[in-house]
Amino acid sequence: VKIMRVAIVEGDGIGKEVIPAAVEVLDALDLPIEKVPLELGYGKWEKCGVAIDEKDLEILKSCDCVLFGAITTPTDPNYKSVLLTIRKELDMYANIRPIKPLPGLVGVTGKNDFDLVIVRENTEGMYSSIEEIHDDVAYTKRVVSRKGSERIARSACKLAKDRKNEITIVHKSNVLKSDTLFLGVCREVAASEGVEYRDMLVDAMAYSLMSYPERYDVVVTTNLFGDILSDMSAALVGSLGLVPSANIGDKYAFFEPVHGSAPDIAGKGIANPIAAILSMKMMLEWMGYEREAALVESAVEFSIKENITTPDLGGSSSTSDVGKLMADHIRNNL
Ligand code: NAD
Ligand code: IPM
Ligand code: MN
């Protein structure tokens, strides 16, 4: 069997709590995986003046994939986001964010009869990093390319074919002509792939998602809209601490919770590790470990059934209690 090399990046804040819990669950599966710990982020920047360097990028590229916690990004203009650097350097253009309620849990709508996936373009849009900053005016260039739109549309269609064979293209082309290009390319790709499509303006989509999440399946959109809609949609499933993600390119893959480093609760041991654990589950699926991934999901469901949950879900358990329970459940069912 091939031994998979997985870079383990805890990062900052609650990344240092949720990743150890996810690793404990991963270890319980006893798979041929070599873990490569790597320190990146704001903590490293404070210590060494650099958040990520060339050597770190080489190590990431030498691994098959990355399991990542969260990194604090200060608003300091001299600090370049580590996450954006990695997504761009490793050209991981598709950010896949499943919004699926767990059995027994509901979010703000009280509904749990929906199952959608946000497919977020991950390398361009408002995140082009092409900026011009003056004292009284600042510009950010929004980049939408045919190539970038085409490949994210293909990722969405590929996913749609395994689901309901439909996509919703989310854009703001009534104002942004760059989105007219995005919408046009997504329509072309869907038509050529034989996938049904419709489109929604992003503002109306925000309302509709909150009101009728069951109407949507695969949602494809540009970078910033995908960022905002995914945190918003976390409220649909009951906590930001529940939503996982995969950043996928043609060569590399990178798995991380949607949430950030949560400085308001960091160090208290109360962060919900489920988003990180489900991100690790997405990693197992990507590796082809379907049975093990299903086992992780059943461990997550078991923790909720047993009411071993963190305060964001109304429970009083700690991050590590949740991880331990799931690891035990896996060892008992392996
Ligand atoms: P955040 O996602 O860290 O937190 C938002 C809110 O959700 C907070 O109240 C937090 O306590 C809560 N929350 C988040 N994750 C949780 C969990 N697992 N369990 C329970 N509650 C949870 O967003 P923020 O506070 O706006 O950002 C903090 C820092 O994280 C910023 O520097 C931001 O740039 C960075 N960030 C990093 C990533 C990443 O590395 N992937 C993602 C988002 C934000
Ligand atoms: C996310 C985060 C990042 C983003 C930040 C930390 C750069 O919010 O992964 O959703 O905006 O993409
Ligand atoms: Mn975000």
C-alpha cells in the first residue's frame, strides 16, 4: 500500500485545539499515513518575522495533501495571508464546502431536509491580490478569467453528476460585468456537460438560502461570494464549528474547517472539533478510504446522539472530550 504523506498544520488559536482532536480520530483508524507536522501562521510570524517561507511551501508540495486548522490574519498591510499564498501556490482552485445538517441538529431555520454544497472559486475574483493603496483611495482588482471560470464550473458539474445533476450559478452580473463573463462561461460548461443550470443574483440568493435551503444542491460562485455564503450557511446547520471544506487542485489537496482561529474562545478548550474532523473525513474520501470516512461520520453522529457536544451546540463537553469519544467509538467499531 502507498503510504500517504499528510502535512499537519495546526496554525493559530483554536486550530491548536481542533486539529489535535481530528488527529486523535485519524490515529484511531490506524491507516498507513505519515504525518508531517508543520508550523505556519501568525504565531510563527511573531517569532520569526515570517508566517510561511519557501521551505514550508516545498514541504507542503512534498506531501500528498494537507490537514489544516486555522490561521490568524492580522489586518496589517505588510502581512500576506498564509492561506491565500498556499491556495495560489498549490493552485487549489476549487473550494468545496458541504452544508449538510447532522442527524438531530437544526440551525436557524429549524429545517434539516436539505443537503447542498458550495463550490467556491478559490484563486481569483476579489482575492486577486492586485491592489493599489493610496492615502485617500484604495483599489482592489477583481479578476474573472475564462480559464478560472471554466475549471470551477467543471468541478461543480462533476460534483453535480454524482448528485442531482443540477447547479445554481451565483453572481452579481447586474452590476459586475466580470460576473457576466463568469455566468456565461458557467452556462456554457453546464450545457456542454449535460447538467441542468439556473442562476441567482447573490443578494437574492442569500435570502433564498436562509429561507429555502432545500431548493439548492450544487451552488457555484466566485471567491468572495462563496466565502460569505459559506459562513452564512453554517447558521443553517447550527454552528460554524460544523462546516468542513476541501481545497482541490489538479495536483494538491488541502482540507480545513471553514471557520477561523476564533480568538474569542481560543485556549478555553471549548471549540467544536467537528468541522475539523469532517474535513479530515473529506481527506479520507479523497484518498479513497470510503469505509473509514463512513466510520468517521458515524462517530460524529454518535457524539451528538450521546450529547457529548461543545457549548456552541448547547453541550458542556470539551474539544478533547469530543475527540476522545469519537476515537473510542472508532476503535470499538473498526
Ligand atoms: P472565526 O471563524 O474564527 O470565528 C467566528 C465566530 O465563530 C466566533 O465567535 C467563534 O468563536 C465562532 N467559532 C468559530 N469556530 C468555532 C468552533 N470550531 N467552535 C465553536 N465556535 C466557533 O472568524 P473571525 O473571528 O472573524 O476570525 C478570526 C481570525 O481567523 C481572523 O484573523 C481571520 O482572518 C482568521 N480566519 C482564518 C481562517 C482559516 O485559517 N481558514 C478562516 C476564517 C478566518
Ligand atoms: C476562509 C477564510 C479565508 C478566506 C481568509 C482567512 C483568508 O475566511 O477560508 O473562508 O477568506 O478565504
Ligand atoms: Mn471565510
